[in-house]
Amino acid sequence: MHAVLPPTCLACRKPAGASGGLCSQCWQSAGFIERPYCERLGTPFSYDSGGPLISPAAFADPPAFDRARSAMRFSDVARDLVHLLKYGDRLDLVKPFATWMMRAGGEILHEADAFVPVPLHWTRLFQRRFNQSAELSRAISARTKVPVIDDALTRVRATPPQVGLAREERAKNVHGAFAVEKAMRAKVKGKRIVLVDDVLTTGATANACARILRRAGAARVDVLTLARVVDPA
Ligand SMILES: [Zn+2]
């Protein structure tokens, strides 16, 4: 005989409801992103003006990617969850993350030809043993049947962690860090790509990757992440 354990919250391990993966408290503070949001950047608006919206930030500084979507704000809960996946080897989190990302991805997943994970430099991959972006890509691919192009992007240069860097420094940090190898160009050409990553912060990495994929002939590059930093303003 074995006891049936009640489901526990993925973030805090307290008893959670029957489904969803988070307890009600973590669910509330996770800050899942819903419309209205900027159709380009995916950043939530605090008010609903009724129509499709593009934020002033997207006009002032247009991203190199077409559209970005994220499941949740980079809240404390999101930070804990990402940390558990990356450093706690909690690969069981990939599936629920994929579910949340698919919900957020909506129309960009509908129009996607292929997923491309943001690569880790091999030295970091060696330390961590897996690339969280590749794991997330594979989990979403398994359910959407949209293929993953492994190694479409290569990290040609190890970059210091982006943590603690300002926007400008982040862009400089990842400049020239990615490449599409010659052999991969034919796979990327003409494709509507969804770039997958765990967190979108200033968008420096997403922009650097999108620029390189476009240069390799990608028809469009959308971005899908689990979480994104949202300025309180
Ligand atoms: Zn919880």
C-alpha cells in the first residue's frame, strides 16, 4: 500500500491544488502576463485601450525580433523557479514551464516553422550539463510538433553573465557572441523562427540572436520565454 501524496507547489513545495503546479499564493505572485500587452515586445499594459497596441518603447527602440511573448513577469517566484531548473537540476519543471509558455505563445506558435534555443557556450554547458533553453524547446516541440533546429545558433564567445549589467553593457557583452554556422544556414533560410530562452531581461541576447538569424535568411524571428523583466513604470 502506498500513500497518495497531495500535489506540492513547484516553487515552494507547500501543498498545492489539484493542477496548475503552483499553490494559490505562488500563482498569484508569479505574475502571469495577460493581454493587454505590447503586441511587439509583449510587455503588459496597466490599462486596456481596446485595440491592438504597440508600446512607446517599441517605437522608440524597435527590437531586432518581430514579437516577444513571455508566460510571466520575472517575479520572485519566477526567479526561484528558473533557479531551481538551472542550478537545482529540477528537470521536472520543464513540462509545466512549457505548458505556461505555450499558453503565452498563442499566435506566434501557430505561425512557427521551427524553434531555436538560445545556446550556452560549451564551457557553461559542460558545467551545467544541460541547456535550459534547449530543454524548453524540446518540450514545446513535442507537443506542438514544430521541430527544433538544434545548433542553429552557436555561441562563438563565452560571455560574462549578464546579471548586474546595465542595458548598454548587456548589448556590448553579447555583441558578436552568436553565429549561424555555414552548414546551418540552409536550415534557417526562409523559416519563421521562434527563439526560446528562459528569461528576457533587456532583450540584448534576443536582439543579438535575432539579428544573426535574420542575416542568415530567417523570414521572421519571434521570441518566447518563460519570464521577462517588466519595468515597474
Ligand atoms: Zn507555492
